[in-house]
Amino acid sequence: MTIEPIPTLATPVRGQLVHDRRTRRTGVYMDTVGGRLYLRPVGGGIEWTTRPEYVGPPSPGIPPDPGRRAG
């Protein structure tokens, strides 16, 4: 399956809610390291990485990913 890149956000601000089209998940932007964006589920949980071209603003109809809490 090919995922078409979308127009990217300017560098997101830490804590900003963003949508990763590659994984179809909405999460909180944490940091950029080595050109990869680190996102975390809204309710906490394990971060995932994605490329900047797959990140855009969250769509109104897409709920945030609640994540999984450790414990």
C-alpha cells in the first residue's frame, strides 16, 4: 500500500496534537531527532516515530489515540 505524503505542518510545537497519516493515529508531538518526529498517544503510552511528510493537523472527525498506560 502506498501512502501519499501530505503537506506538512511547520515544525510542530511540543505538546501539539498532530495526526500521523501513515499509522492513522493522532498523538502529541514530543520531539524531532534525526529527522524523525516522536509522537505519544494522548493518554500516555509508548512513543512512535514517523517522518515529517506524514504529519498534519488532526481532522475534526478523528479521535485522539488514547494510548495504553503502563501498569
